[in-house]
Amino acid sequence: MTALFFGSFNPVHVGHLIIANYFAEQLGETWMVLTPHNPHKERKTLANDYDRLALLDLGIGENEKVRSSNIEFALPKPSYTVDTLTYLREKYPKRQFALIMGGDNLVSLPKWKNAEEILKHHEVHVYVRPEYDLAGAEYADHPQVTLHTEAPQMRVSSSYIRKSIAENRSIQYLVPEPVREEIIAKGLYTK
């Protein structure tokens, strides 16, 4: 099975990579799908798509079970998960794809475009975040949804990293060292 971990990865950080690796070990492999424009986020805070992809590749490094994907670069914007999943099923008919998401996304899943269609064709694996109560989440008990309470997590965010860079504070240990070096070399997130 191929687990799909969607995100803007703006920039990718160690928390993203820990989750990707956890699910690669659980399910077989993980594709980290870089989203050019999440319909729920403002585009103005995003670094260039190809800069983010380069950082993602640097962050993944030599892990053979985790890879980056730029599949959404060629799809209509903004990117909707259901459309990307449909495209991937058509392009790779012999692959079985599962979706990885955090508990916060499970809570908002009923608002996603064609959420029922996603659940009809794909398993959804959720890493449970302690700050989100999933007891009332509409799809928490859905047969296609598996909650992973043991998934390791770190309380680090891309927005915190961007703010730290803009304020000239260290991001060492928050991102893999090659990612940090590339951010500095290209002057990303300094504005």
C-alpha cells in the first residue's frame, strides 16, 4: 500500500518526516505530496513550489520508503484531495492508495470536497493529536478510518519555523540540516 501524505511543506520539518516515516513502516511506503495551493490556506505565505519541492527532497534524503511527489503541480488549482486521488487511481490502477491525515483534518473532513467519495475508495490513517478531541468527529468510527494513537509526533509547525527565520532566530534541529542550509543559501522565508 502507498500512503499519501499531503501538505504544503512550507517548509518541511522533522515532525512531517517522522510522521511520513512512521506510516511508511506501517503501510509499506509514503509519498509526500506537495500541494501547490491548499484551498484552505493563503497562497501569499507559500515559498515557490519548486523551492519547497527541493527542500522536501533534501529532507527525505536517502529513505527508500519515503519519496516526494509533485503530482499536483500539473493538476488544476486549487488542489482538492479527491481530484488528486481520482487522478492517481487512473494513473496507477494497480496501486492501492491510503490517505494520511492529522486529527485536525479528520475533524474538518466533512467540509472537504466529496469526502464520502474519498472514504469510498481509500483507507484513511489518522495520527491522533492530543489537542483535538475526536470523540465527536463525524468519521472517527468510519470503517475506512484507522486512528493511530501511537504515532510519534512533535509540536513543531512550519509557521513557527517561518516566523523564526523572519526574526533571524535559529531553526537548527527543527528541520534536517540540509534543509536548513538550503533555506539559508536561498534566503527563503526572510521577508
